[in-house]
Amino acid sequence: MRKAEAIVESGKDQVSRILSGLWPHWLTNPSLLTLIGELRSTLRHCETVLDVGCGNSSPLRFLPKVHLVGLEGYAPALEEARRARTHDEYFSGNVKHLGDVFPSRRFDACVALDVIEHLDKEDGWRMLADMERLATRRVIIFTPNGFIPQRSQHGDLQEHLSGWTAQEMRQRGYRVLGMYGLKSLRGEYHRVKFQPRAFWVLVSMLTHYFYTRTRPEKAAAIYCAKDLVLTAVPHPHTR
């Protein structure tokens, strides 16, 4: 079963919402801004984006002039996203069965942020294949670098079941960047391990810009993007 709700906003209202929501993150989570910057660059010219496993506060909500479609399997998170108006449409569904939720619909880009590590490897590869079929321009995966243990809380589907590396994503045709600085600085939920937190967040950001962005094997997380080349499908009545 799926649910959808469309929200129409004027351009001025959308920009106002984006700026008001983004401003607090400059101080509370500056590392998130590096992810938003990569998303804005990679999704340039993409008008429709499927946010796979969108959660309740997707970073994609800060992208202007994009029609965002959110898919989420955890009902409380989907309801929170709807109340916060993070997307333009909302669907309840299992990320392991994207083809069932969207049997005939296509999107310029499909994005899964901190999702694939919550699936086992077989289901993860299947989700990737589904995303590559649904997208016409680009697929983006953001995930911890390798396996990072993480537990579920109150059935929120946040347990980690797999780890993904830059090497295996490159082998599938993805460009890979390192994110969030040195891997040794962060743990569950990408949180900085050490105190004082503000100092180590700064260290993490400096290592991101000056070292790990171009050395994803050393980074806390990896940002993987694949450009798709569409092949013309012949009409069934032509030979």
C-alpha cells in the first residue's frame, strides 16, 4: 500500500523555507553543509528527485527548484516529514521493492542517504539496481565508509546490516568522494567521538577539505555518484 500527498509552494515560499531551515546547521552541524554542497553540485539540472528512505529531515529539503518525492518505510518518520513539509510528495513503501512502489514512474535522479547500510548486501545491491532503473540521469549513494556498528532504537530501522567501500562502488561505475573527515574521528550516526565537540568537528572538517575528500578510503563516509547513459528502446512494433 502506498500513500502520496502533493504540496505546492511558490518559489518565494520555497526559498524562504530553505534558508530558515538551513541557517541553524551552520552552528549545530557544519559537516552537513559539505553534504548539501555536494548534492547541489551533483543534482544540477535534475528537476525530479526520488529520495529513497527519506526519513524525517532529509538534507535534500535544502535544494531549491527540485520536485522532491520521499519514500520511507518507517511510518512515524514519514509522518514527521509530511508535517515538516520536507518533500513535495510522500510515499510509504519498502526500499527493497522500489519497482513495486513505482512500476512505471521515472525520475531525473534517485538518491539514498544513509540507507544502504541498513540492508544486507544482497538487498543493497538489489536496491541499487532498482535505483539505476528508475533514474534517467543520476544515482547518488551516501553511506558510512565500511561497516560501522549501529543499533536500532524502538524499531526505527536504524540498525546497520552491511558496510560499503569506495572500491566496490567504483567497480559498479560510481565516482566516489570521501566525506566527514577522518574515519577515526566519528562513530554511530556520524557523531564526533571526542570532546570538546566543537574543536573536533573543526578538525574533522579540515581533514575533509585538505585530505579525505580525495582519499575516500580514509574518510568517515563515502559519497558515490553515477551518471546514467540511456539507450533508446525500440518501439515494440518496429524491427
